[in-house]
Amino acid sequence: MGEGEKKTGIKLDPELLDLLTNFEEMELEDVEIELGDLELWFQPGAVVAAPGVLAPPKVKPTTILEAPFTLPIDTYPGQIAEVKLGATKGEGGTRGKSIIVGGEKSPAFYTFETPMPHPPVISFDVFDSKIPLAKAVKMHVKDVLEDPAAWAKLSVDKFGADMITLHLVSIDPLNPKPSTPKEAAKTVENVLQAVDVPLIIGGCGDPHKDLEVFEKVTEVAEGERLLISTVTLDMDIERTAKAIKEHGHVALAFTPMDLNQARQLNRRLFEFLPKEQIVMDTTTAALGYGLDYAFTLMERARLAGLMGDPELQQPMSSGTTNAWAAREAWQKMDPEWGPRELRGPIWETVTALTLLLAGVDLFMMMHPAAVKTLKDVIKELTGKRGRGEAGKIANWIATKI
């Protein structure tokens, strides 16, 4: 490489190099430069490192930060009607006590808004003839299956029933020898004499036979303020309602999971009965997919009533025993499902607890353990049992089954 190529790699005239040594800058015009590969080097500027910052030492918190909290208290334009079930001697009946359901001014257990006027009530199911029952239930009532009066007495004396639901299934026209209205009324009289708690009288589901039986039963039990279960849209509503009103009873308005039908039935009944003689039932489905429908419908009905819908301001009843219709409650299954002696009561308990939070006022149930569990939960939620001990609760949560 020549002298003019030592640093630049470009061959320059010696005279030009002499001129360049006297100038720091030089502008060239009409110059052509032929290059091969061109490489450019850029020296990055030096970055001054920031002075090191020490992280503050971690301090373990010793207290919970306090923050203001205001309860979201609302008021509602509507109120659920109060309905009395059963009549004492002073009220024209023979019951040892009467029970009031309904009266809520807030959603279920919103006790921070308004106190709960009346705790939910549980009624034990009794049948007037021997029927197939799951083993887990049958073992508790096997000695009284064919005697409804003894069955009712056992439910009150041993299991602490608040009410009795007497299902007159023997009147079903599909039976080989269905009971007559007079025979059904005699059964009701026997149960009334055996126990002094309020009664619910259930039919067989045939609208014509039920109506005939209800007319006779309401007459025989005049003044006892029975809950007649059920009045449906496919019955002669005027005739049924007049019998209930004339003899001083209460109607259970039953509709199949349809709020529009529930409104329609209540509207029809209002033509003959005051609100204080109507309880509504929008159907309880077995635990599972159907329970979601049941809960949603009952919750919507309760909230609509509180928000002022006059056709949905009735106390709600639940046929919680329907939980046993789920095959998982009684059927033999793989071992991982657990013993069916426990599955059935748990099925019924979970159904009841779910609908309790929807606002149900009256539960019709069957298994003693499920009833006891629901009663205990109601006492806790209504403050009737008193404050629990935190240690016991923690131990219960950590318990392995």
C-alpha cells in the first residue's frame, strides 16, 4: 500500500495529500469514487451507569389495613304477604300452634337490611298408603308405612316436625281400588287427631279427582286452616277456591317452572281468595341441571315481588323431596360415588340449602338427617343459635372425611 493509501485505503495524488494536511475539512465537487466492499464502524457512546438503589427491606405486616365499609342497604317497594297455616283452638281449629310464613321485605337472609320476620318452616312427608321408598328413608319409617297417623306422630315426636304433609296418593284413579273422597277425608281426620301441628294435604295429581277430594276434606276439617296442595291451572279454579275460602283453608298454587303461568294462576285465585290464603310453588327439580332452573325461577319470583309485582308477592313452597327423583340419590353406582345411604340425604340437603337462599319459606322434606341439617343452618343464619366458636369452625373446615 502506498503512502496515500495507508489510512484511507484510497489512492490519492501526493499534491492533494499535501493540501489535505493543511485543512480539517474539505469539500470536493465532481468526484467519482469507486469502492469495493464498504464497512462502517460506529463507536457507541459510553453509557453512564445509574447509581445503585437499594430496595427497601421487606417488612412483614402485623395488622390488616383498615378501610371504610358501608353496608349496601336498599329498600324495596314491595313486600311478601304473610300467610298463617294451622289454627289453634282460639282461632277456630285444634292445632297446638299456628305457623306464619312470608312477610319478607328484603331478599333471603339480608338481615343487614331488615330482620327476617319468620324463619323458613319444614314439613315432613307422610303417605296414606304404602309406596316404594329409598332404603335410606324406609329404614326410619318402616314400622309405620301403612299407618299415616302413626307415621305423622313418629315424625313429630321423634324427628321434631313443624308440620306434616299428608299425601293422599291412594285416591289416584290409576290404582286398582282408589280411595273415595269420604275415605280420604277420614284419613285426614285420623292424622289431625294424632298430631297437633298444622297440616298440608296433597292430592294425587289428577285435577278432577283432587278437586272432589279437596271439597270433602276442606269440609271435614273446617277451621283447621289446612294448606291444600295443589291448585293448578287445569283445575276448576273457581270451584276449588270457593271450597278453600268457605271452610277457612289456604291454597297452594302450583305451576311448572313458568313465571307467566305463576302470575296467571295467582291472578285467577285473587278473584276468590285474599293474598293471606295463597302460597305459591313454582316446582322443585331434582339436584343437577334442573335445580339451576328451580333456583333461578324462585329467585326471580321473589325479587319481582319485592320490586312491586303484585302477582308474585306470595310466600314460596318447595317440594324438596323431589331431590330423591335423581337416580344418583338412590341407585347403586360405582364405588367412587360413595354409599347411597349417604348420597340420598346429601342430595336432599343440598337441594334444600340451595333453594333456602332463593327465598323459599316452606320445605316439604323426607329424610330426618336432611331435615336436621337444614334446621341447623336456618338457626345459624337467623341468629337463633348464637355465635359460634371460630376454633371449632376452623377444625371443621380442616377435617378429612
